[in-house]
Amino acid sequence: MRILITGGAGCLGSNVIEHWLPQGHDILVIDNFATGKREVVPPVNGLTLTEGSVADRDLVSRTFDAFQPTHVVHSAAAYKDPADWREDAATNVAGTINVVEAARAHQVSRILNFQTVLCYGRPETVPIPVDHPLRPFTSYGISKVAGERYLAMSGLPFASLRLANVTGPRLAIGPIPTFYKRLKAGQGCFCTDAQRDFLDMSDFLAAVDLVMKDDAPAGIFNVSSGEGHSIRDVYDAVRSHLGLPADPDVKVVPVGDDDVPAVVPDPSLTRSRLGWSAKVSFAETIKRMLSWYDAHGVSDVYSHLAAKN
Ligand SMILES: NC(=O)c1ccc[n+]([C@@H]2O[C@H](COP(=O)([O-])OP(=O)(O)OC[C@H]3O[C@@H](n4cnc5c(N)ncnc54)[C@H](O)[C@@H]3O)[C@@H](O)[C@H]2O)c1
């Protein structure tokens, strides 16, 4: 495959690259390093980097013309400043339109998109079925919903994977790295009274492999474990991993106005349509993540590709 990956320098994109490059695929990354790291897209055989924004229509179009991709993974997304609506709209809406139009012009065999479960807003039912109404209420969620909708009406053979919390190499945001870093530094922690779904990277990559097949069903899929675990469970697991005594009195605070108490997407239709389900248990998922931090630290950039070359 000749795979063009937008946002390939980010957490998910770089894990997809490390998964596919050894299989002999040619990969081109478009990334502006807004949140990604240059070090994870090293100059190695089969991997090309175009630095720039997907919001730059000419750049996207020129890059597609030069690379001639057969497959596209659209992983670029803007989210880092919730008040920067224009950047979110430029990347997540206009940028997605640029990628979708270029993919259509090149008649790619598959285009894969990653969607946030914030698309559902505050869900009426948990686990959240994939046909739950979309009620995003953040700039990131609103712009990501628009992007997914343009993709869905493009006529392209697409898959959009709705994701909650995928854990794996280089994950640096969310409760797991936060607790790990603070507890190691002897700092205090509090837990929000929230339930989240955690999915191990190997389960995520298995779903990605499935939907990239030319004969795989197209459409929108919840890719999740389907199990809600409290932030408190995560806190307890990190303490135990670090050999710290239990902390029954840790402060548990209600979620803020900009947050959602329970985010657990229901993967049952994904199971029946794709034959995919998560294999790695919650305990093992957290353990793998914490062992990775033991070896590489929380914010250090570590690339298996860079290490090999
Ligand atoms: N990691 C998860 O658990 C999770 C959950 C829900 C949704 N997602 C979605 O998965 C995708 C990847 O997320 P991630 O966790 O790897 O985040 P990330 O921040 O690590 O990766 C995003 C990448 O996009 C790049 N980028 C941002 N704006 C760009 C632009 N205008 N042009 C080109 N590149 C740009 C960033 O530099 C970064 O490398 C996103 O679409 C995100 O919405 C991820």
C-alpha cells in the first residue's frame, strides 16, 4: 500500500506507522507538529515527511499528486486550545475537506478517519450506541463532527473509528500519565467522578488493520472496550504499580461543566459488522501503559523507528 497519513507525528499516527512500516508499505506523513513530534517521523526507508498543515489546500493537493497514495489515514486534528475555534475549524473542518477532496480525486481504495467520542456530547444512554444523536458542545467536538460528516457524504470508501482513550507508546495526556508523573514526584492527586473506556493500542491497531482491507465494511464504528472504569480505578492501579499503599481518602470531585461523567462507547455493532472486539483486559491495558512509562518516561519522545536506525 502507499499510505498517506495526516497527523502521523502524533500518538496514534506514529503507532500506526511503527505497525505498518516494517510490513513494507510506503508511507507519507503530512504534519505541522502542532502537537506531534518530529522525532517520531525519522528519515528512514519508506517514510517521507511533508511539513505543513492540512488546512493548506495547495499543499495537500500537491502532496497527493506527488505521492499517489492508494490509502489514506486522516489522523491530524486540532484541539490544544479550546478557545481557538478558528484553528479547530481550519484543521478539523477545512483540513478534512481538503484531504477528502484530494482522496476522491485520486480514487483511493480506503480512507480512514479517527473520531472523538465527544461527538456524542452528554450521552442519554451508556454504553453509547453508534447511532446515538451527535450533540458535541466543544470546539473540538463540533469541528470533528463536521469533518466526519463531510467524509461520510463524500462517496469515498471510508471508515471512521470513534475512539475514547487509546493507550500506548507516547500517550502523554489523561489520567494515567498524570497520576504516574505526580505520584512518582510525591505530589498529591485528586480524581474526577468519571467513568472512561480504555483501549490498548494492540486492539486499536487490530481494528485499523481490519477496516483498511478493501473488502471490509465501510462506515462508522465505535472502537472501544465497552467497559466503563472510574478514574479512581486508574488511580488505584497506578499507586499499586508504583508500590504505594492504598489511598482510601483520595479526593473525588464532580466533573466540570465542560466534561462528561461517563464516556463508554458501545462496540457491539462493531463486533457484529467487523468481527472485532477488544482482547486486552483493563488491568493489562493499564499495566502495559505503566510499564512503558517505567521504561521511557511520561513526556520523553521515544520512537521505535528512530531507535532502529
Ligand atoms: N488518542 C485517542 O485516544 C483519541 C481519542 C479520540 C479521538 N482521537 C482522534 O485520533 C486522531 C489522532 O489523535 P492523537 O491522540 O494521535 O493526537 P495527537 O495530538 O498526538 O496527533 C494529532 C497530530 O495531528 C497533527 N496536526 C494538528 N493539526 C494539524 C494540521 N493542521 N495539519 C497537519 N497536522 C496537524 C499534530 O501535530 C499531531 O501530530 C485525532 O483525529 C483525534 O481526534 C484520538
